[in-house]
Amino acid sequence: MNWLENRTDDDKVKQNEVLAIGNLPKHVAIIMDGNGRWAQQRTMPRLSGHKQGVETVRDIVKASSQLGVKYLTLYAFSMENWKRPQKEVSGLMKLLEFYLKNEVEELHANNVRIRSIGKLNALPKPVHKILQKAIDHTEKNDGLTLTLALSYSSRWDIVRATQMISLDVRRGKLSPEDITEETFTDYLLTKDMPDPDLLIRTSGEMRISNFLLWELAYSEIYVTKKCWPDFERNDLYEAISCFAKRERRFGLTSAQLIDQSNSSSYLQRVVNAITNR
């Protein structure tokens, strides 16, 4: 199925409205929260909420790809989630395996590259195997990069990066004076992707739950009270539209941003004038 060719007329209109605003985020990260609460509110087993959450993943991945978002990172399973009841954990692992087996060819056909971050060797062997197979199968695609955060902990990744830097200092490959923010970033699992421009959290919780602590330093945050199974592509459009209208200052003032913009415009006009001689 070609996702671009299978859009409804109504959805094309809505997507064009989002794109017309401009300033599309390059990287969207999502904390998919509320599956269990969604199920409990309906007197259903928690696993039913996770199953419905998978359907939401399918649609949000498609919508992100159709819009032209380059990176989508989903917080699918944290290290802390291993502490949940064994029945729920086993069910989540089976759902993950089912999703990868059944979706990889459609993802591949639509130029999606699959990646994963986290302590992946903690995953059950069958899940780890099918995940690696999906990553290898789609590695040359250059459309949307879909990153699944699995058995992930940002604190764990920061500690792991620090340990690796310390080893390289001990081996003489690196001196303490060489350690910069850029150097540290190169040791994180997320080194091959830009920092998220937009973080979306569902279910109304006001926390980032040990997710991309380093990378979210200047990300815009959008929180919705909707639980993840109720989150639809229209909600994604709303979040992105909200992001596009915000002023991202990165520690500067509005006046400084205007001065930078004017300077950049002036330099571009000079370059154009020289090029067109």
C-alpha cells in the first residue's frame, strides 16, 4: 500500500493546511502513555489497551510519513516497565513481535527506516531477532526514520556514554579537555539523529519519564489529556500546528532572533547577488 496515494480527500486538505503553516518539525518524539488507563476506563484488560495502542502507532507512523517528518521516535518500553506484572510484559513483547512481523514490509515499501535505542539484549531472543531483521531490511531507506525506544532509560544511556568516554580517556584516545557537548552527544545511542524539535506526551501527565533527557534540552513540549489509544492523526496535526506557531529562542531574546534573521537575509541577498553576476 502506497501511503501517499491512499489518503482521503479530507486528509489531504488537513495535511496541506498543516504544511502551509511551515516550520515542520524535523524530529517528533512521543511518550505513548495511557494504554492501561484507557482499558481500565472501559473495564477491559490492560493488554486490550496496548493492542489498541498498536493501531494508533500504525496510523501516526503513516501520517508522519505523509507529512514529511524525517524522524519519529516512540517511547515503546522503558527499563522500568520490566517491573510490571509478568503477564503484561509478556503480552507487550508478543505485540511488539507481531507488529514487526506484520508491518515491516509495508514500512519498507513506504521508504521507512526502522531503528531502535535501548538495552536491546534485555529483550526476549525472538523479539530481538525479528527487530534486528527489520532494522537490517530497512537500513537503506531514506524516508521517515522510525526509532523504537525499547528497554530504554535515558539515565542508563548517559551513564553508558560516560563509561565509554572514560575508557577512551584511559586508553589515550581522548583527553578530558576534548570533552564537549558535541563529544558527549557522539557517545549516546541517539548520535545519528537530530535532537527532537517536538515532544508529544499523551494522557495528560506532566513529566518526561526518563526519556531522552539530554536530547530534549530545547524541545517544544505538547501535552494532551487523551490517552494514547484515543490519539488520532488529527491530534498529531494539532500538535504540529501548535509547534509551528511557537517561537523557539534557544536561550536568546525575541529581539536577538529578529536580528539574526535580518542578518541571515542580508547575507543571503549578498550571496545571491554575487552568484547571479
